[in-house]
Amino acid sequence: MTSSAPTQDRFRISFEFFPPKSAEMEGQLWEAARDLKRYNPDFVSVTYGAGGTTKAPTFAAVDKMISEVGLSTASHLTCVDADRQETHQVIEDLRALGVRHIVALRGDPSSGIGTAYVPHPDGYANAAELVSVLKADGGFEISVSAYPEKHPESADVAADVAMLKLKADNGADRALTQFFFDNDVFERYLNAVHRAGIKIPVIPGIMPIQNLTQLKRFAGRCGSSVPSFLDARFAGYDDKPEERAKVAADVAAEQVEDLIRRGIHEFHFYTMNRAPLTAAVLENLGRLPNEKAQAGAAA
Ligand code: FAD
């Protein structure tokens, strides 16, 4: 796929990373963060507590992202298993690290996705409560989650949109969506969001597909469907990693290009802590890293 009008600022971007769980993953994260910095994201974000990790790896990754890599960094924060005092302490610890942007979440039950979420008896029950607290504390930009295909625990899309409205009314500045692959679904969701009077930007979460088989394994738990056209696009490339990567970059770039045509100009990329695929998507869209953009401008 080729881009129609390559410009550096046709759309805005942010990148999501997760804290590394091993020395090897540590190296991979910092290589990815430094590589992707060259594409000038508005901000990056670091997940919190996902997959049973504790807060320490998030603190360490956020600290390094700000102080060494020099990226504007949002920390995710969940309410899972924390009483109010602990949550306040984490907020102040993040502030001390220089964090000025928090992605405020309820989080998944520590007993496992699919089990009933039980809030800490002295803690915050959901993301909307956490947003209120962050707003009252002050000094933070606040992002929240949104689910174009509804959260698996939500009775229906209306209940989901009602929760987003509460989060916006309580002070959220923007929503970042769960990943999805059907832009019609996203557009219908956005229409429902607008009909509900929600004014904050809802930024699509884009997941370039590193591995379709693995993606299918966890997409269901996230409430994201994997349309059958993706099977057709990736068919025959199982043992051809280079061609598969090209298809993956084309698929994500086509999704973004179509969303741009529908009027969306800001995207949150799930990088999975790897730069090459996200970089290929961006370059397909005409978004070049600084050195290539400068060389192009000088030529
Ligand atoms: P909320 O916004 O509080 O609720 C989400 C939806 O679930 C609501 O629409 C509501 O209708 C429904 N719901 C919630 N509780 C109930 C209930 N008891 N009964 C019925 N319906 C209910 N997880 C992590 O652990 N760490 C992360 O860093 C992280 N980052 C994320 C970033 C993004 C952009 C997204 C989209 C998700 C992320 N998650 C993360 C996953 C998230 O924690 C889970 O999806 C979690 O189950 C819900 O958290 P939330 O903040 O979306 O919840």
C-alpha cells in the first residue's frame, strides 16, 4: 500500500509499551522506545499491573522513559487490589517521577479475566471513581479506556457508553480504545458516543498484527473480534516471516488510512514493545522518522 499524501503531520500518534519481565525483554523495550521516538509521538504510555505484574516494573519503565529516553510519558494506573491510601501513594509516587498524564483504569480481576471483578473494600470501584480522584488531586492529564465492541462485562454498548460518559463527566480528557479491526464497528460506536453527548476525543487503538494465531488467542478476552478477512490476508505466510510482516504493515496502514478518510487524525499504537512493524505501518502512511524527513526536506 502506498500513501496518498505523505506529510509529517497528517495525523498524530502515541505508542503503548508494557514493562519488561526479563533482561532480554528489557533490551527490546528500550530499543523499541528509542527507535519509535524518531516518529515524534505526542506521548507514549506504559501499562500497569497487566498480566499480574506489580507496580515496581511500571515505575522503573516510566522513570527511564522520561529521564533517559526523553519521551512525554503517561503511566497507566488501575484500582486492582489497592485501598484508597495505596492508590493515593502511587499517584504521588508517579507525580514525583515527573508523570503528568495518567491512563486511569479499573483493571482486570486479579483472580483472572472472566472471573467477577471484586473491588477492594476500601478502594475505588471503577475507572470513573479513579478519574474523579485524579481530577481532584490536580496536575494530571487523564486518559481512559473505551471499547468499540463493548467491554466483555458490559451488558450492552449502551451500558458501555454510559460508563464512558461518566468518566468524561468526571474529568477525563480523552479515551483510548481497545484494539479493533472493523472500522464500521468503530464508526457506529463513535456515533453512539456523540449521541450520548460525550465530547472528549476517542482515539482508536491500532494493533499491528505480529502473529495472527497468538492474536486470536487473546483478542476474545479483550472483547475484540478478529474478522475473517484477516485469515485471507495472512493465508500462506505462516513460514514466510518477511512477507508476513509486509502484509501486517499493509493491513494496519490500510485501517489507519480508512479511518483518516472517515475524519480521524489521532491514533494510539499497541507496539508490543517492538519497533519494526509499527515503524513500517507509519512509513506506509508517509510518516517518516526524523532523519528521513530531514533528508527529504533537504533534497
Ligand atoms: P471501566 O471503565 O471501569 O469499565 C469498563 C466497562 O466495563 C464499562 O463500560 C462497564 O460498563 C463495564 N463494567 C465494569 N465493571 C462492571 C461490572 N462490575 N459489571 C458490569 N459491567 C462492568 N489493564 C491493566 O491491568 N493494566 C493496564 O495498563 C491496562 N491498560 C489498558 C489500556 C487501554 C487503552 C485499554 C482499552 C484497556 C487497558 N487495560 C489494562 C484493560 C482494562 O483494565 C480491562 O479491560 C478492565 O477489565 C476494565 O478496566 P476499565 O478501566 O476499562 O474499566
